Amino acid sequence: MRSLLAPISVGAIITCLAIIAQSQTAQALPSFARQTGQPCGTCHTDFPGLTPYGRKFKILGYTVGGGPFKTTPFTLFPQVREYKKDPLDLYADPNAAKLPTSADVSNDGAGQSKIWVPPISVMTILGYTHQQATPAPPCSPYPCNDVLTDAPSSVFYGGAITEHIGAFAQVTYSGLKVPSTTVPIDPYSTFQWSWDNTDVRYANTAHVAGLDVIFGITANNNPSVQDPWNTTPAWTFPYAVSTAPNFGGFGPATLIDSSLAAHVAGVGAYAFINDLLYLELTGYKTINWNTQTKLGVDPFGAGVISGVAPYWRVAFEPHWGNHWFEFGAYGMSAQLQQWDTSQADSNGFQIPVFIPGADRFTDTAFDAQYQYQGSNYWFTLRGTYIYEYQQLNATFNNPVAAGSSNPTNTLNTFRGLASLAYGNDNRFVFTAQYFNTWGSSDTTLFITNPGCACSPNTNGYIFEIAYTPFVSSRAPIWPWANMRIGLQYTYYNEFNGDTVFAHDNNLLFAYIWFAM
Amino acid sequence: MKLINMRLALPAAVLAVLFCAERAECASSSLGAKIEYCKTCHGLSAQGYYGFYPIPRLAGQQTQYTENQLRAYSEGRRKNRYMYNVAHALSPGTQAALAKYFSGLKVRPLSGASRSANSEGQRIFEDGDPASNVPACTACHGVEARGHEEIPRLAGQLPEYIFNKLVNWNQERGQDPHHPDISAVMLPTSHNLTKSQIRAVAAYLSHLE
Amino acid sequence: MKFICSNLAMLALVASTIPSLAGWEGVNPRNCTWCHGTSAQGYAPAPQLAGQKPLYMENQLRSFRAHTRDNPFSKLYMWAAAENLSFDQSRYLVLHFAALPSKPAKDGNQQKLVAGRTLFEDGDPNANTAACAVCHGPDAQGIRDIPRLAGLSYYYLRRKLKQWREGYHATAKSPMPEIARQLSRDQIEAVASYLSFVK
């Protein structure tokens, strides 16, 4: 596959990144339900979008317990054995109503002695994709349209490791092997398993100057995967997207829009002050070339960060009654060395060589979210706007062939959605999202046909109806199993700068998403 | 919360007048509504209730005594902020009707019925404490502690309530020096009994039916 | 020697962290504070636990386990939260929270404070509404199994009173559903507003 890319410009790579960026997967884990004892609906509204409690669980480092199993392998908390006598005088009142004793409690013994079960979960998404206009071949080994997929499938470690350290770690089987058409086999076409969204955190609480503070450290592999508001790119709607090979995606993605996912590792610190103000600063570096291949990631899938790329996040979430209102900003700045795709070995496979210089991407974004909790539903509004300024010092000046027609470009992404999650027991979720990507025209980067407008502009709507049967009640046989049956329709007004044939990409995606 | 058990306690003819199955059915001035109002604090069967303050039992209380207290509250001779508000809004006719109603209620003591010998409390109640000039309580309150006319029933009363009243007697009763009342008769006794004696008597009385 | 010592030290360190895969799980108040607020002052629908009466809280945990307390949020959150608590763990937690200092929520309607205070302290004799203070205490501090109301969130108090009017249940012996049914909407908003400011 790599050998075919030799003449293709960086623009194609960016488009590929866009596709990868959209294959976002689960953030909801049955292992979290086992750990806390809470049903899925406590933390999730538009599954797997988060409620305020889900956000707290995440900010606290995935370490909250309360379920039928031991939270961590270690027993670190006070051991409550039995109370022979009230330790405090709080109950010692001559008029006290008769105090309950162990004998009075019928469910006594529950939770007295627990076992630890590793917080492993698995998921898979079965999907059916129908595109309005059948894409042109080659599509083999899959049909060109009406594609059935069983990807992605993932295994997760999700839960506490110690009282203050927890992790969300995902390993994904992409399943869709596109067989290499060359002999010998292209080494980068054989990855089946790869590491996916991973966030390991340390979290603790403190009381500073009369304010409650939750503070922590995050180590993760995808800028904004650690963010608890589902407005930032790593965990935003749509959560399940078609993995059919010819699915066109939602347009080119800014750098922060999951373009570096799995290629980088970052460490950062954050604080959530008084349940109101969230501050975070994280620095990312690209993972070593060999390590990426061992993790199942194609190292040529993204440029390499020079030095450390900072990611910052500010969010303010006032709340009153059953209303939560969040508004914030986030961003990232990275200097990327770009791969020279013309460099190949004797078999025609790409070798790791950079083009001279580095591109600089500066992303600045704003987001807002409103949530209202009714007695039987959640209503959510979310919006985000990302502005990216690209200084294509390397790409534009590529001595082999200029990778862009402009030395600088801008790229904008806007997403706005409304979602209603109705019903506490069996939750129906209705979601409508407007997405829009627009930016500088560039006849090298975005060339689709001669005389094209050559812009990245892609916009449209996504509508989804989903049903999750076990929101507050438990599944039979295996109480932590759940599934989401969804029907998603994507309508394109404009696709990669073209409005005439945009509707050809309109997509119907039906899926059943299993998790246990 | 339907007063199903209470419906069994009174004749059917009375039920129609006195009982409102749901509060909304009664005019707020009706006797039925007033009875429900009393029961909010004094207990579903007027057996008393341990709120922040011990709220006394009204079931089986002497009619004359109850009437006298309601009048004393509304006239300010007996000082209690909450009962002043309550009694103030009741007409004398309603006060009399309520007193009569509650006197007819029968219910087990809140502290539980037992005649297990509480020797000191029983002794003080039946014999008094001559050394401290405390007469036998039975002389006025009756051997069964059920009282008579303007002398209150003590049987089954909340012990903490009895204790509080005796200890605070002159801070609560007889508050109008221009209109002294019968409550003055308990003043010496409340004074002469020690706190532990009061506790013992109260405990004994609380189990009487 | 140094080699052996350092290796023994390493071994000891590793051994001390060998997980015990079965055994007593202690009870961490954080299992409650992630929803009830980091210092247990309450967070949105979840009420303040700090300074609440321990016997009251114990009774509530028991009623969640027995599914007596059945309003939507109790069902969604608290039934699961109480399910895995043993009697002794419940008692440990309620004593822990009872001892914490509390801060009033102060999120009521400031226009209704006077009316709320009057209703709380004196009731409304003409409407046959008893004074809340008789049971809940003159400062709404509660006692034994009667909850402290001082400083609880206006939204929480209002919701509870409204839910009782709608027919949801309290713990088995609580008189509150009947009492709530005789309160008007204005009275509920007034008393809930007032209480949210009481220290």
C-alpha cells in the first residue's frame, strides 16, 4: 500500500487521517459498572456521552468503587469489622428510637468480603452501511455498497489500579484487513491489533483555601481523550461510525481532531476546582518509530512532533438545580516533521525519512455544553469550534514536490449537536448534529479533479436514533452486559469542496454495539 | 396515609363527620381537619411522638384537662410557642370537641406496655416521698394514673415529656401572675422531687396503659 | 552483601504490594462523595451529607436497599449505591459524614425567606399546617432519625416535597408524605428557600 503513495500528495494522507479520526469508539465500560455498582445510566446520557457524575468519575481517575467486587487488588481502606458499641456519642441519646443492630438488617453480610476481578471489558460493533451512491471499485474483498462489518472489536482495561490510580486502556482489532497486493507483503498492512485510546490517571482530592479541589495527572495517547466533556474531539459524537472501507468521513481533520491518536504519548496535570473550574496542561511527544510498530500503529500515519507539543484546556461548569452549563477553550500547538513519501526501499515500501524543515500547526478551540436532567430524561446541547493555523514550512517547501500550493492554510471545524436521552430504564436517544469543516483552498492538498474548487469544505448533518435496553435495570444472566442498537444517517451538503455530488456520500449506518 | 386503624375505633355515624380520607375533602375549619392537624405532631393515634421535642400523648387524656390546657395556651398562661399558635386559632367549641375526641382514643403506650416492676418510680408514685414533702401522686392522679376531670392522665405518657414538664414547671406554667391557675398546685412537688426521682417516676408511668 | 540487601529490600517491597485477591474491602467515603460533592456538601440532585443525622442516613440506606424509597433518582442512583453496603459499612459511612462540617447551600429564592421562616417556625394554624420546627428543631438541625434540613439545597427540598405529593414513598414510618400533601406550591417553595439559607 505504501508503495502506491509515492506520487500522492500529503493531502491524501490528511484525508486518511480524517478517516482514522472518525473511528472513535467506546468510552462506556461495563467494568466501570462492576466497579461502582452503578447502572450504565448513572454516568451516561447519550451513551457513551457523559453525565456530570460520569465526568466526576473520570476526573477522579476511574477509581471510584462501591460495587459488589473489590475496587482494587489491594485492601487499603479502613477495615470495618463490626460495631459492638457506638464509637461516638452521636447515637447516645436517652430518647433514641431503638437503634438497629445487625440482627435487624436482613441483607447483612452484603459486601462484607469481596473478591477482586480484573476490570476487563470487551466490545464489538456489528454494522451495516449503505451509501446513497455506490462507490466505484476496487472494493474487494468487500462489496462496494451494503457492507456488513464486525469492527471495531476491542478489549479494555477500565478501572482502578490503586486507590488513586486508574486506567482506561483499549486495544482494538480493526478486522478489516486489506490484503497487500504486493509480494513480499507490505509490513504495514498486516496490523490487526493496535493500541487505541489509553488514559492512565492519578487523582486525589484536597481542600485548599476553602475550596474543594480534585487534582491529578494523566498519561494518555490522544490529545483530548482525557477530557470529560464530550465536546472535544477524542470522545465526541458520533461515537460509532461506519468502518466500511469506502466510508468517506467528515472531511479533513485539524491536528487536535484525533490526527495524532495513538502516535503520541503525553503526560499532563489537571485540577478541577470546586466542581466549577477545570484547568489542564499536557505535553505530547511522538512515540518512537519501533515502539509504534510494536503497538500496532503505522508510524507513517502522522508527522513526528519536534520537542514537546503542549495541549491546554480550560473549562468552567456552573450548575444549579438540574442544569449544567459548561463553556471553555482548549488548544494545541505542534511542530511536525513530515515524512518524505518518495523515499522507498528496494521493495517499494516507504522508509522513515523526513522532508526538511517542519510544519507548525496551532489549534485554538472553544466549546460549550448545556445539560438538563429531568426525572426521566437528559437533554444535552454541545458545540465546539476549532480553528487551525497551518504553517506548512516543510510541506510547501518540499524539494521533491511541493505538498501544498500555499505556504500557510487555515482549517476550521464546527460541530453542534442536540441530544435527548429519554427513559430511565430503557433509554432511547435522539441525536442531531450539524458538522462543518471549511478552510483554505489548496490546489495541491485538496485536488479531486482538474478545475476543482480544491477546498476541504465538508458539511452536513448526522441524525441518530439509538436504543439501549439496560440503562438502570440489569441484563439477565450477565448483569453488566449492554448493547446499543442504532440507526444513523449522515447527510452531506458538501463533501471535500464539492456540492454537486456530495449527496452521493449520504450514508445510512445501522449497528448493534455489544459490550460486556 | 389513610387512617384505616382509627376508623375501627369509632362508630360509623361519627366517622362521616369526623374523618376526611384525604385532607382536600375537608374544609380546613372542620373538626375532621383539625383532628388530622393535631395528629401531625401528636401521632397517628395520638400516642405521642419523639420529634425534636417530646410531643405528649393525647389519647385517653381527661377532657377537662385538655380543654384547660388549650385555653391556657391561647391565654398565655401556659407558655409554648407552638401550642400558642395552634390553640389561638381554635374556637372554644372546637377546643371542647377536640378534647372530647382525644379522650376517647385508646392506644398502647409509645414506650411499650409493661408492668415490670420499676420499684423506685412505682414507690414514689404510690407513696410519695414524705421526707421531701412530696405527696403520693395517686391521691390526685388515681391509682391507675388515669387522672380525673382537670387532673391529667399520666399513664402511657412519654417519659422525657414528663421529665421536661416537671423540671421546667414554673418556666412554662402559671405565666400570667394576674391570673393564677390550678397549675400552681404542682409547683411544690416539681420543686421537691430530685431529677433522678422524676426520671424514675416518668419511666414507671410511661409503661402504664 | 549490599547486593543481597538491596535485592531483599526489593523483594520486601514487591511482597508488600502483592495483591490480596479476596478479603475485606474497606469502605471509602469517596464512593459517596463523587456524587454528593468532594466535601459532601451536595452536588446538584445529590443532597448534602455533611452534618446530617447519622441515624437518619442509616435509615435511608436501609430503605434504599429495601427499595422503599422509590422516586426516580433514588431508583437510578441510590438503590445501586446501597446494595453493596453491609450494615457495618453503612454505619461507618454515616458516622463519618455526620461529623463533617456543613455549609448552607444558599440557593433558594431570597424573596421568599420571610414566608418560609414563618412557615417553618410557626406553621399555618388556619391551614392546619404544623410547624416543621416541632420535629426538625428550631434551627432545623434534626435529631435522631429526623433529618437536619438546615442548609440543604432548595432544589432538593422542593423536589422531595413535590415527590411526596405525587405519591412517592419515604421510609416506612415517615409522616412526611402526608404532611407534604397539605402544603401548597408556594409554601413548598418558601420553606425550601428559607431552609437553604439556615446555617
